[in-house]
Amino acid sequence: MIPLDLTGADFWLPLVFAGLMAFAILAYVILDGLDLGVGILLPFAGSEAERDTMIGSIGPFWDANETWLVLGVGILLVAFPAAHGLILTSLYLPVALMLAGLILRGVAFDFRVKVEPRRKRLWDHAFFAGSLLAALSQGVMLGYWVTGFAATGFAFGIGVAVAGGYALLGAGWLVMKCEDELQQRAVGWARRALWFTAAGIAAVSAVTPLVSPRIFARWFSLDTLFALLPIPLMTVVLVVLLAVFLARLAEDTGNRNRFGLQRWAWAPFAGAATLFALAFLGLAHSMFPYLVPDRLTLWQAASATASLRFMLWGILAVMPAVLGYTAWSYRVFWGKAEPLSYH
Amino acid sequence: MPEAALTLARIQFAANISFHILFPAITVALAWLLLLFKLRHRAALRRGIPGADAWAELYRFWVRVFALVFALGVVSGVTMSFQFGTNWPGFMLKVGNIAGPLLAYEVLTAFFLEATFLAIMLFGQRRVSNRVHTLATALVAVGTTLSAFWILALNSWMHTPAGYELRGDVAHVTDWLAVIFNPSFPYRLAHMLVASGLTAAFLLAGLSAYRMARGSAARDAQLGLRVGCYLAALLAPTQILLGDLHGLNTLAYEPAKIAAMEGIWASQAGAPAVLFALPDAELRANRYEIAIPRLASLYLTHDWHGEVRGLNDFAEHPPVAPVFWSFRIMVGVGLLMLAASWTAAWQLRGGRIPGRGVLRALATMTFSGWIAVIAGWYTTEVGRQPWLVSGLLRTAEAVAPNVGAGAIGVSLSLYLLLYATLITVFVAVLFYLARQADAPAVPDSPPRARWRKAR
């Protein structure tokens, strides 16, 4: 399963690509998660102006955010073609539904401000529906994947949890990027979404060791237990911290104390993103080195070494530039959001 | 693999890629046009030429269109990236070593560039200097063109594979330059880039003509019409020349496709150019044929008596009727474009305004580029059948064995419903935006929103 020569390119190139893919997927989940989350929260906005501001807060970012998905699935496609085919054919319908959802929300973004004003509401609904459908489908895909394409009911539960997790990211983003009433509303959304997220992480953590003895052994063997303990421990601590912190924010706002919202507006989003990163780390540890649980390892699925090498040079040359101008773009659009206009 | 699932999977791929190509076919060239508008505006401002504002107006209108088209291109493109895995896993298993890196380079060098700088281009005008904004506009244009470069390298390789060897049952690369610059690539790239130019030119001219036909005297509508018509008048003959060169290249590498395009069944010296016919696959002949004797030999071999191989010479050949007809539709639309753009360019001479008839004709032809592009792609893609990669991988071998007709039926219905709705809305919105451009300003329009710096 693992190549015998641990110094050869046959060993490390697939590993490097698995790492790059994991990075792209995590970047996608956090970045597009926040804008899918904003879409899921859209119906709870108080007015059209609030909806405009919410969408304005993600307008300059959603397109690049979605590109991480293309990169993630692209690396799966190009570096691990065997796994790509097996995973995506097994997830056929959720993938089709996710794509339909992504199409709908991506265009709703633009259509809502360009159609006749009386149709704007319709595209707001489409934006919400598409975002929710995409988030649910991604959760279902995750649920199917971790159980080796078996548990349907469980997968639907994870679908709801992932949608909740994205809503948490979205709410955190809105706390950071918005002001006044909308910002306070977003604190409330974050508090509710946190419970969905926590329940989802707990469910995946409980079920994966049960369906796979290998994963059980990996987490609960005595020699690694203590090395791994920080991951679940930090997750629990973070959930509790976020819950307490959000409750305080809401309470302060009730007492007209604005200090927390001004000074700590970034914290809920940072907390949510860290939560996702921890959950991702735990999942990666459970699954490694399998790309298809208990069936196909990353070395078995990898493309030819020569092709991987040709791509790696490209990635090494281009990726720093991509990260650089992505960071620059976030800097350009730093600060509080307002409705979009082309100026 | 049951026949029904294969057929449905092929229809689904055709639906997805046909929907997708509509939008890049506009954005690749429109991005460069936007850069042109912006540079002309800046130059006119610098030299104090009156009417500089018309270029700015033109940019403002078309950047809104661009944002919409680009969004549609992005979301339909995401579908494409999943499509290989969900329906055609055999493709990546066999030629993944070639297709993979080419797709990866498209994502890395083009997609992130386009997406990030598009945001600056659309929403960052007040947040960055004018120079940086112009640079962002240029980078978006570079990104769209790079994207076309990589994807056409892969597509061309599927028609004329080169620079590889088979080890076992998997293709491995021996020479990357030969893979990228495979024999049909330069022709296909040039043909497609000019096709995008024509599509954008007719869109620009068409919507501008639509506004003028409705009585608009706006400077930017006249300017748009002028740029669109002159560009089309320049590109239409160029495209005919490029198409001919591309055809000669196809004759050399894919002679069966040419035979299907021409509707020539029996090999013959002095082959006729078939203008109209109903190719009959059972009869292995054309019915109701109207043809010009010897002409096909002339333009294919540059000799009145040149030998042209017919379909009967090939053990396997593509289905004839779809290739034959889509080729004729493409050429027909191309000739129509030539006639329309030259007539309009003539009428525009010396700052004149074209007559209503020409304006209406141009407005009708707003989306003519789409028809030609789709017909052209069907010609080349159906013409490659039964191969997915010429001589290397059959379409039927690549299809997913474990995805049933039922599942594909569900996803296909979903996509078709979505695509039909979106195309209808898209076309309606474009004409609505054109009407809005000349509508009197609404007094209670929302205040000019902007981004504020926090610091």
C-alpha cells in the first residue's frame, strides 16, 4: 500500500499532491463556506437593504472562492484519476444536485440586480435555494464518503450539519463585515448555527470509528492517543469558548455596550474557521492514506510520476502568485461592506 | 454498458459543454474590448478630445454585461470539471497523464487570475488607482485567453494526439511541447479566438443597433455599433481564411471527418462541392443532392482533379448527417456575418448612421455568433466519433460503467431545465439592460453605494 522506497519520487510526489489537495479543499470549505453561509442566511435578513449589504459583503470574493473547488477537484482529477472516477461516480446524484445549486446561486448573484426590479425577490429566493442545496449536497457527499458510500440516513444528517456549519461561517463573516442591526442579527444567527456545527462534528467523530475498525484503532490505540488528544480537546474548548463569547456579545448589545462588536468583530469568524480546520485535521487523520475509504490509497490512485512532476513545477511557480494576489484582493476590499455597485 | 446510459451520458455532456461554451465565447473577446474601451477613454481624456465620455459609458454598460456572462461561464465551467469524473472516468484513466496537467495549468494560470482581478475590475474602481484598475482589466483579458489556450491544447490533442507513448493501457507523455503544440492546435486556437471575436462583435453591434432602432441617439450606442461592425467586418473574412486552413489540416489528420463534412461517400477525383443533400446512412449515398462539380477537389486539394477520399474508404466514420449539417449551418452563418458586417461598415462610412433595415438585421443577429460557434463545435466533435481521443480511446470505452440510465436521466433533466431557464432569462436581461440604458433616470434610484475603507 505504501511504496517501499520512502525516498523516491513515487512516494513523496503523491503525498505532496494529497497535501495540496487537502489545502485546496480546506480553503474551499472555509472560503466558499462563508459565502454559501451568507446565502443560507439571506431569508432571515430584515429588509432589502440588509440583503443588498449581505450580498455586497461577498460580491468581490465568491468567484475566486469557488475556484478553490475547481482546484481541489482538479487535483483529485489530475493527480489521482482512479480515485476521482470512483468517488465521483459513487456520489453521482449529490454531485449533480450540488452543481445545480452552485449554478443557481452563482447566476442569482448577478441576475438579482439586473432583472426588472419586481423580479429581484425571485432571484433572492433562488440565491438562498441554490446556496442551501449546494451546502446540503456537499454535506451528503462528505457523509457518504467517510462511511465508504454506505450510510444514507447518516449522510443526510451530515448534510444538515454542514449547512449549519456554513451558516456559522457566514454569520461570523457578517459580524465582521457589517454594522448596526445586521451585525447584531448575525450574532444571533451565529449562536444558533454553532449548535448545528457542534452536533455535526460530534456525529462524524462518533460514527467514523464505529463503521471502520481501522479508524477506531487509529484513534484509540494507547501509543498515539495522547498525541492526538489535542484535536478533539481543542475542538470542544473552542465550541464552548465561541458559545460563551457569542452569548456575551448578544448580552452586551442588549445593554447598548458596543465595545465587543467593535473590538472583537473578527473573532466569531476566526473561531468558526479554526473549528473547520480542526475538524478537517481530524478527518484527514482518520482517512489517511485512503482516498476511497479502505479501498484505494493515494499511492494506488496516483498518476504517473512524470506527470505529477510536470504539474508540481507549475504549482510551485504559480501558487505563490495566486496566494499573493488573493491576499491583496482581500486587502483592497477590507473594511465594512455595503451594497455592490460597479464603481 | 447499456446503450441507453451511453446515449444519455453523451447528450448530457453535449448539453453541459454547449451551455458552457456560449459564455467563454463572449468573454474571451469582450474582455479585450473592455480594455480597449478603457484605454481609448484614458487616451481621449489625456488629449482633451470631446466625447471621451462615450468610451466611459460604453465601458460601464458592457462591464455589466461582462459580469453576468462571466458568472454564467464560471458556474457552467464548474460543472465541466466534475463531468469527467461523474460520467467519463475512462477518459482520465487512459489519458489522465496528458489531460490532467493541461487542465491543472488552466486552473492555476487562468481561473484564479480571472476571478480575483475581475473583482477588482468590477468593484474596485474606487479602491485602487486608475493604473491598477487598467492593469486588472488587462489581466482579466489575459486570463480568459490563457484559459482558451490550455483547454484548446487539450481539445486539439484529443483530435490529433502527439508527444505520447502507450505503456500498458495508459498514455504517458514523451514530449510536452509536442503535446501542447499538437498538429491541429494552432489552427483550432486561432479559429476559436476569432470566433469569440465575431461573437462579441455581433453582440456589441447587435445590442447597440437594437437601442438605435428604438430611437436612442446615445453616443455610446453609436460608438458600440461602430466598433462592433468594423471589428466584425475585419474578422469575418479572416475567419473564412482560417477556417479553410483548419479544414486542410483536418484533411491531413482526420480525413473521415472531412468526408462527412462534405458528404462524399465514394472516393473520387474531381469531387463536387455538395450544397444541399440529405445524407442517407443506410443507402450510403446522398438524396436530393445539389452540388457544384469539382469544386470540393479545388478547395481541398487546390487542384480541379484532386483525389478526395470518400466515407466508403473508412472502416469507421462519424455519423454523416449531423456533421454535414452543422458544418453547413456554421458556414451559412459565417457568410451571413460577412454580408451583414460589410453592408453595415459601408453604411457607417464618414460617420453616417445605418438605415433602419440594417439596424434591425444587426439586432436580429445579436446572438448569431452563438449559432456559428455551437455548429462549429458539433462539426468537429461529432466528426471525431466514434473516438474520444482519435485512434486511442473510444467514447464508449470511457463512459462510467456504474452510473445507470436512471441517474443520468435525473441529472440531465435537471440540467436541461436549468439551462433552458437561464438562457431565456439571460437573453431577456440583456435586451432589458439595453432598454434601461436609454430610459430616463429614475428619481428614487438607490444611492450610489460604495466600499468604505475601515481604516
